[in-house]
Amino acid sequence: MQSKNSTTPFFSVVIPSLNEENFIPDLIRDLSAQTCTSFEVIHVDGNSDDKTVELVKETGADLDLTQLSTEIRNVSVQRNMGIDAARGEWIIFMDADNRIEPWFLDGIKYRIAKDPETDVFTTWVTIDTDNSLNQPIEKIINFGWELGKMLGSEWSSGALIGCRKDIPKKAFHF
């Protein structure tokens, strides 16, 4: 499926998936509710055995959506396919089980404008569970990101990475 829009979006949201029918519809609905509308969604499926692809197509009918697939079940291959298809100025790689607020992309756009030297970013995590044992893990991850920033050694996890479109081919080896 090719994208519906010929204008250059600000963001290209790349979502690799493999058997994510229980999670990805929620993320697609979250993307459909964004207040920022200058984005495309590139869904790259790794040969799912479930209804992931069909559910993305149904749930994302109102999005600028491109669906790609590969027989290779490898998130790096899927991310690289997303990079090659991306038209946006910025690429955001999201895991299929991520959840985002309606203002999420507008918030990222604001932060980028506030710090134009930004090349790569991630966000804090919030673990969506009632298990109190996960709360310290959430705090440790977020503290680690802040500590890395203070020490000049920033890092991010694969759950959400954003970067200028020209960065992945130079710096990342997915």
C-alpha cells in the first residue's frame, strides 16, 4: 500500500511488528488521535501469523499509512525498510505496544523547535501495569537516561527512538 499524501510530513513514524494483534490497534488509534497532523505511519510487518496487518489497515484507515512486509523476522531489517520508505524530516521508531497521548507528536515538535541542535531523542518511559515491582525499574531507566545526559553519554532503548532523517544511515546500524 502506498501512502495517501504527497506532501512532505514532519514525522515518519516507523512501527516494526511481529504478531502484535493484541497491542498495535491501540497505538494506531493513539496515532489517529494526534493533534499534530503532519506525519505518516510506516508499518513494517515481519510476516506475522496473526491479524496484525489486517488490524493496522482497519484501524489506520484515516492515517497517511504505508504498509510494508518482509519474510525476514528481524526488527533491524524492518527498521531499515522503514527508513528507506520514510518521507518525513524526522523518523520516530516506535514499538507496537507503545501508547501515546494525543499531544505527543506536538510535544516532540515543540521540543525539537526549542533545541534545534537536536539530532536524536528518546522519551521517558511509563510502565503501564499495576505491579508495584515495575515502578523501580521505570525510575531506574528514566534516571539512567538523565544521568547519561548529564555525563554527555546519552543513550536510548529501542522502544522509542527519534532522529533526523539523515542520521540513521550515518550513525545507526539497525
